[in-house]
Amino acid sequence: MHMTTTAVIYHSACGHTERAARAAFEGAAELGNAKLIAVETIERHWDVLDDADAMIFACPTYMGNVSAAFKTFMDATGGRWIEQRWRDKIGAGLTNSGAASGDKLQTLLALVVFAAQHGMVWVGSDTMHDRATGLNRAGSYVGVMTESSDAPVSVDNPPAEDLETARRLGRRVAAWAGRLRNADHDAA
């Protein structure tokens, strides 16, 4: 059986989004191969994305949308879009901001549209909002929303509950990639 690969592509100016992306990467790695790729290094990793079964897009929310560095990555995929190289891959997303809302939904919707234009299949979060445990504190199901203060990255910034929600998204994405891979294999 083919081991699936999930690529987590992220931009993080201060390290907060990187922590959330790393948590999603760790979750995906529990069920298959996983790669953690900063957008600043994307030129060395296009082949990884082309070969991946799934991708998780992770970026901070700046001014109600994806960061400029992440948008540069998105724009650089134009040739892949024309060729539909990422068609039928699993896509998912997460975002971080310093506010409870920060208009993070707009960022996730930008990632959904980006994935849809590439012909990807979007997988949202299935972690229920739980006040007792703090999981999915934002109550987001389109993707994961994490929150950090302006303080430096630390053991509780972003909070452990947000990181666990991201980790669960990584596992879910890898599981769906495996299901899709097995379905394709069974159909062949």
C-alpha cells in the first residue's frame, strides 16, 4: 500500500503560525509521510507539492486576508493551475491572528477558493467546539483558526488547545488522503 504524503505549506513572520503549521504537520505525520515547507523556500520544493497527496495551507491573517508572502506563493502556482497538476489532491487550511476574530474567516475562504481553482478537494475541521477542553475555541469548521498574543512564541502562545486542534486537522487530512489513495488503487 502506498504511504500518502501531506505537505504543510506555511508563512509565519513571528513564529506563531509556524507553531500551528508544525502541529498540523505532526498530526499528518502520525498517519503518513509529511513535509513542512516555508513559502520562502518554495522554489526548492515544487516537486514535493506536485507529488503530495494532500496540502495544508497555513498563513497568518493580515488585514483580513492572507499575508503578502503567502499570496506570492499562491500567485506563483499559476502554471500548475493551467496544467491542473493539483487536481483531486486534498486541501485544507489554517490561519492565526492576534485577535479572537481578526477576520480569519476571510483568510480561510481565500484558501478554499485557491484550492478550488486548483481542482482540489477541501477538507475542513471536524473538531467540535468544546468550551470544557478549549478545543476549536473559535468554532471554525472551514479550517482551523488559532489565536496568539503579540508576545513572543512560547509554550502557551498560541495556546495548546489551538495547537491540538491543528494537530487533529493534520490527522484528518492525512486520513482522507489515504482513503482517496486507496479508492484510486481499488478502482485500478
